[in-house]
Amino acid sequence: MDSRAPLEQLATHTVSNQAPDLPDYHAYLDDTPLWEGVAREGGADHEPRLRALGEAAGSAAVMALGEQANSNPPRLRAFDRQGRRLDLVEYHPAYHQLMRLGCEHGVHNHAWQAERGGHVAHVALLYMLYQAEGGVCCPLTMTHAVRPALRASTELAAFWEPLLDVEAYDPAYCPASDKQAVTFGMAMTEKQGGSDVRANTTRAEPVSDGYLLQGHKWFCSAPMSDAFLTLAQAPEGLSCFLVPRWRPDGTRNPFLIQRLKDKLGNQANASAEIEYAATWAMPLGPLGEGVKTIIGMVQQTRLDAAVAPVALMRQALVRALHHCRHRGAFGKALIDQPLMRNVLADMALEVEAGLRLVLRLARAFEPGADEQDRHLARVGTAIAKYWLNKRSPEFTCEAMECLGGGGYVEESLMPRLYREAPVNGIWEGSGNVLCLDVLRAFAREPESLQALLSIIEARRGEHAALDRTLARIKGLLTRPEELEMRARSLAEWLAQALQASLLLEDGPAEVAEAWCDARLSERGRVYGALRDSAQVEALLARA
Ligand SMILES: Cc1cc2nc3c(=O)[nH]c(=O)nc-3n(C[C@H](O)[C@H](O)[C@H](O)COP(=O)(O)OP(=O)(O)OC[C@H]3O[C@@H](n4cnc5c(N)ncnc54)[C@H](O)[C@@H]3O)c2cc1C
């Protein structure tokens, strides 16, 4: 019962046929494709942790925190009353509570602590938390992702890793040595170029105990993190550095937060413009090989940026299903109207196929992955990040429409999901950059292409539409002069063919059949395109 006791009988009319608020649900146990997928990809040992976050992430209380953190965005306090620099960003308490929830469930570190299945568990954890609030997932992802790059320096890893291993959140603004736990950020993008980081102009001058940086970064999210990986031009060339907010002697490191971006979405998360002015930094990895070092981090953040759009789509689907179960029109609940059933089932198909792909990719990130999986992690992740982020803006728009006019209103959450949708397509490699990166990887390591093709070829003969897509992919690959211009088509076909192959590999058969039929045919891209009512029923039963 609603403790606010809202009145339905009003003086002028009675309120009726309005869907109730979404009640508490279990973001893990109520998501069949999720728990099935976690078990399939080797993450079953992590069930207790996943269940615990699933219960919290689907609760109305945590959803309310997400709403509060977004309605009360972070504020910059660049100066104090006397005009001295503070460079502080203040967050609403709801943001800190969500960060605490994420850290206490190991979203930021569990992947590196488990012997097996840790990356699969990480993806599932992120998937659930992102549904409640995307903004906090940015610092959690960067903190998770920093490990491979950090390990390029034994000395730096020895200091920072124990602080990353702690399952706690410590927002205190003080030297890391006085803290229980830390978070990391990443600052590469400059005004004159984000994709082409070789154009970075920030300079790094060697001094007796490290380097001093001079320059700027045009985007730096989560600027209250304890340390950042950054790129700067050292005498040897573009190099990777670790910049802590505090110097080892306990004084503040100059980290000048100039302003916060006024963003379309992702409101709970602060994204800053910063300047380095004689900012102390330690080199990470070989000097002159900064891109190679920081790519170790970017590879991880890219996987998370491929998971995020699927999480957004899942949350939009949860809301659309809930609404349609409770709203009637023309004598029936919307969910019983055949055309709406088709739309909802088709959206459920998109989520299930997206989740299948990212969970399979997560397995390829596990320690001990074989050569084929190493290639899959490298190029499959770029393809998935590209394609899934092309799907989520359309999808969240479609889900909004399922709620009718109410979906366009802020209280429904749909506008927030819609505004969040484009960001993961832009950061960590924008669409074109990823597609070109895939082409480069294919040219440099032809085995990476082979790794993808072998997954698809293993299902040859199982569905005519998949066979045709494979032929189209191979046809394009024989025309190298067209490849750069058509790199997006190639990535799209590969992504959807991979999804088809994974679904065909171990079903359910109706889902695999529906995917091949609806996505690999020429039938168009609007949701609600399923032809077979048995498929509709099977998909809705799993959603
Ligand atoms: C909310 C938000 C937070 C961010 N946080 C961070 C952060 O914490 N740290 C950080 O370092 N960065 C951050 N970024 C920056 C982001 O990573 C960059 O914006 C992104 O990498 C693109 O760089 P750019 O903006 O300079 O665009 P550009 O590099 O100028 O690219 C513009 C467009 O051109 C395309 N393009 C580029 N090269 C080619 C080519 N050869 N052929 C065809 N098309 C091409 C790109 O795909 C893109 O669509 C953030 C961005 C946003 C929106």
C-alpha cells in the first residue's frame, strides 16, 4: 500500500487505468537471460554476490537514489570565498550511496579477485547497477579497468592495488595513503583531438622525483577520483602517466578543475575540463609508448561501454512491460494487444541477443583465455560497443512510446534512459573510430578476423539468413578498396551474425530463429517485425 495515501476519487473525475509505480523486483533472479547467461559463461560461482546486488538494484529505494542523484547534479567549487583554489566537486548524498553500493558489491574490483568467472560476474554486476543509475558506473568502470595498465609499473601497482582491492567506498578528499579505498579516472581527450590522441599537446618534463605536467584535458569524468591515468608528450614521445590528486609529501597536486560540462544526460556523473600546471606525475609503462600502455585500460572500459547500452535497453524494457501489463486500451490490457506484444517481444529479443554477446565477450577476458578468445576480446568488443550503442537510442525511444504520453514525462524515467543512451557510443572510441580500429586489427592480425569468422562458420547451414550474411561479409572482405568506406556495414553484419551464432549455439531455438529471421533478413529495422506468434510468446515468457 502507498503510504502517501493518494486520493483517486477527485472532485471532477476518478483516476483510473494508470499503471502503478514499478514495485521492487529482483534485477538478477527476474532476468532469465541474465542468470542463464552467467551460468553458461562460467560465472555461476558468483551467484550469491549477483543475487545480493540484484535484490538491491531492482528495489524502488535504489531507483529513487538514481533519480535523486540525477535531479541534483554535482557542483563545482573551484574557489573558496577568499578566491583560493579548491577544485572540489560536491555530489548529492544519493550519488555517494550509489557509489558505496557499487563498491561494496565489488563492481569496481571483483573481476580481478576471482580465480574464475570474475569478468563474467563483473559484467553482470555492472549490467544490474547501470539499470538503476548509469552515472556512477563511469567511475566504477574506470576503477575496475585501470588494473592492466597499472601493472605496467611494479612500484605503482604495489602502492595502488591494495587500495583498489578493498570492497569499500571512501570519498574522503585526502592523500591515498590515508584512505581505506580509492577510485581512478582517465584523462586523454584534449580540445584539439580526442580520437587522435597523438595530437595531445600536454607536456611532461622530467624532475628528480617524477615528471611535471603542463597542459589541459578537455574531458575528464569523475574528477574527484584519487588518481588518473593520462597522456602527455615526454621527451621520448607520447607517454602514459599516473596523476594523483595529492603529492607523496601530502600536499595538493595542482589539478585545476575549470568547469563541469553541461551534458545531455549522465547527469549524476561530473565530467570536467581540467588543467595541469606543474602537476606531479609518475610515468607508467615505457616512455614514448603511452597509447600502448593506456590501451590496456581502454580495452576494459570498452567492454563496459558495450554492456551499458544493453543495461539501458533492459531497464527500458522492464518499464515498458510493466506499463503494458497495467494499462488498458480498446478493451484489453496493452500487453494483450497483438501488435504491442510483437513490439515488446522484438525488444526483448534485442536485449537477449545483446546480453548474450557481452557475456560471451566477458568470458574472453578471463585469465587463461585461449588465442581465439584473445582476438575475440580485442575485436569482438570493439564491434559490440559500436553496434549495441547504435541500438540503444532507438530502443529507448521505442520503449518510451510504449508508455504513450507518460513516457515522454520525466517522472517515468524514460527521458533519463533516452538521454543516457548516446554517451557510451561517443566515449571510449566513437563509432567510426571503432570500425576503423577493427579494420586495422584485421590487417595487422588476420587471425583476429579468423577468430570471429570461425564462430560464425561453426553455425553454417543452420539458418539460411545467417549463411547469406556470412556470404555478404566475405564478399565485402574480398574488396579491400571498399573496406574503409564500408567499415560500418561490416561491423554491423559481424555483430549481428555473431549474436545469431551464439544464439544458435545453444538456443533457446525460438530466440535464435527469431533473431535470424528478424535481424538478418531485409525486413527493416523497426521493432514489432516478428512474423511468428510462437516466437512472440517464447520471447515474452523469458522477458
Ligand atoms: C560525457 C563525456 C565524458 C567524457 N569523459 C572523458 C574522460 O573521462 N576522459 C577522456 O579522456 N575523455 C572523455 N570524454 C571524451 C571522449 O572520449 C571523446 O569525446 C571521444 O573520444 C571523441 O573525441 P572528440 O570529442 O575529440 O571527437 P573527434 O575525435 O573530433 O571525433 C569526431 C567524430 O569524428 C569521427 N572520426 C574521427 N576520426 C575519424 C576518421 N579517421 N574517419 C571517420 N570518422 C572519424 C569520430 O568517430 C567522431 O564521430 C568524454 C566525453 C563525453 C561526452
